[in-house]
Amino acid sequence: MATSRFKPKKKMSERRIPVTLLVVVAALVAGSIALFWPPTERINQGLDIQGGISVVMTAETASGEAPSSDDMDTTVKVLENRVNALGASEATVQLQGDDQILIQIPGVADPQTALDTIGTVGYLEFVDVSTITDKQTRDMIDQGYTGVTLAPGTYETNITGDNINNVTIGTESEISAYYAVDITLNSEGADAFGKLTKRLAPTHGKVAIVLDGVVQSAPAVQSEIPNGRVEITGNYTQEQAESLVTILESGSLPVTLTYSQSQVVGPTLGQDSLRAGLIAMLVGMIVVICYLIFYYRGLGLLTAAAMLVFGTIYLGILALLSAMGLFSLSLAGIAGIILTIGMAADSSILVLERFREEIRMGRSIKASSKSGVHHGIMTSIDADVVTIVSALALLIFAAGAVKGFGLTLALGIVCDIITMVCFKGPIIRLLAPKVIANNPKFWGVKDDLAEAIAAGEMVRGGENG
């Protein structure tokens, strides 16, 4: 009685681990589908696919000296604020070397406006026109000209953009088609502006609003303005007004930026490349699956299922990283994905061949499903570890597209290991004792069994002789 009760417990224990692992895989697959569907919306697309701009800008100080590290850090922060204000997702601002900054903005609708916005210094000044020492410039402003450039040292600044507390968009008037930018100054700026307008009001003197040395407007003061509210006008379109708001809100740059390298990627080219990459990936996957089914029969079907599990978990991880802002799919990343598909197929073949090899060696199908699959998985993991070291090296030390290739390659290897350990191995162990053993022809192991039997008869015949 004790023996009869013990055996079912042992059999149940042998099945519990594979069943548990398959339940875990089912949960991962379900969660992955929820994460990545629809993939075009859940997985971020990089610059080379979505289209956009990539710019390298060189920083220079007003004195011509090399910018300090503090200046560059401030510049990066200001540019990040401006890029984020453009509404572009997955934009990046990276410091390169001592005086260059790489800016990549995918999916931007108007590249030129974006370039103008991020590259403008953004230094705002309020100037009493009567203090301008250059008579010709002062006369042009008095005559109503805007866009006039003030030479450094020819005027005095009363208030700067550092005194800005809030910036909004309005209209020049109720019937005007042009937009204005409304500024609210902080207490210090409001006090200074109140004193300036009080002094100029009796003579209707003008206050020039200057951005980066260029006069935007120069309204005549009609009365004292004590509340610190100022309107900047200049026949702005809505896009121009929004750009100016972005510049003023993000603050002025401590350096001057010049374009060293710029590239505009069209969305059509990017989407065509994406489509071609996806087609190549699907065709490759279908060819591999068809070959596996043709050569391994029923075991090939298990491998096809494993490939689907692999792909689903892979997409789920990419979608999760996209949601966290840590991943954007690039063409180099697609190349990494295609490579890992081949590696996953190679791992499956290795496991199947070791399983069949142990059957040919005379082991039972059940015993082969344990030792053979185990050894096949461990051998494959050893190979994966070597590859993942190279992938992590690319991820850590490389930059740009190469970094994306390293990331997708490393993630693919992790998904391959998860699939082998949690799906491929357990499913073969569960099916081997009865399902595979009862129909060896369908599962593609009939010839292996026959070879094992023939080898056994040859050995016995030699011993008897």
C-alpha cells in the first residue's frame, strides 16, 4: 500500500514543474499581447523609421573661448526643455565631446521651425529706445521698423528674460489675424518695468522688445504699466508665436549654437525601410518554420509554436521598454531582431537534435526528453552567453544605431533562453512519455528508434558470435 501511494506522488511531481513553467509562459504571452497590440502604436519608432531631424550643433561663447562644462550642461537642459515643448516623442539631446550636442527629433512635422526653435539663443531684453546711441538705428525704430539689429554696446538693457514669470499666446487684437505673446514679469521685473513706463509715459517714449539683439516690436508707452504684463507683437503666425513661447519659457542659452551637421529623414523613406525590414523578417521566419516542420515533422510543429512564443514575448518586452521611454525601434534594431530569430531557430534545432541523438543511442523517448533536452538547452545557453557578452559590449560602449542593434540582440537572446527553459523543454517532457512514444512516425522519431533497435541487434549478434 505504501508503494502504491508513493508512485503517483512521484509521477505528479515530475509533471508539476513542466506544467508550472507552461502556465508561466501562458501568462507571459497573454501579458505580452496586451502590451504590444497594436504594435504600430505601442512600440516606439526611431528617427530612421518615423522620419524627423538629426542635428549636431557646436557651442561657442561670446568671447570665442571654449564653453565651460557648466555652460554645456545648462545648454543641454535648455535644449531638452525646448525639444519636449515641440511635442515630439522619443527626442534625444546628447552631449558629444566638449562643445558639441547631438539632437534627434523623430516625427517632427516642420523640421525648419524645429531647427529655428532649438537653435535660437533666446535672450530677451527690454530697451529704452532713447538710450540707443546709434542714431540711424534709433531713427529706424522711431519710424516703426522692426527686425532692426542692435549692435552690442550701443544700448542699455532695463529688463531681461530672467525676469519672466509666465508666457502665453494671445492675439494682437480681437479682429487681428496675427498672434501676440503675452508676458507676465516677476515682482522685480514688474517694479523695474513700472518705473520705466512711468518715466516714458509723459513723452510717449518707446520701449524696444529685443530678442537676440533683434527688435521684435517697439510700442510707445501711453501710461504707466505697474502690473508687469507686457505684450510682444510682430505680425506673428500661430507657429511663430508658439516657437517664441517655447524659447522664452525654456530660458536663454549661455552659448551660441552653430549647425555642424544636419539631416532630415523623410517619413516615407523610413516607413518604406520599415516595411522592407518587416517583410524580410516575416519571410525569414516562415521559411525557417516550414523547413523545421518538413524535416522534424511533429517536433517541427513544437518548434514553430516555440518561435511564436519567442516572438510574442520579444514584442512584449519591446513595448514595455517603449512605454518606459527606453526603446525606439530603428533599422539597426530590426537587423538585430532578424539575427535573433535565426539564433532562436538554431537553439531549437540544437535541442531537437540532442533529443533524437539520445534516442538513437538507445535511451527511451521519456529518458531522452529529460537528459537530451536538458543537455541541448545547456549547450545552447552556453553559446547564447558568448553572444550576449558581445551584445552588451555594443550596448554599453557603442552609440547611435549600433547601440540599438546591441539592445535588440541582447533582448532576443534573453527571450530565446526564456522560451527554451519555460516552453520548449517542458512541452517535450510532457508529450514524450505517451504522445510522442505512441506515434513516433508523426513526431519524426521513428527512424531514430529504428536505428537504435538495429544498433542493439548488431551489438547482441556480435556478442553471441
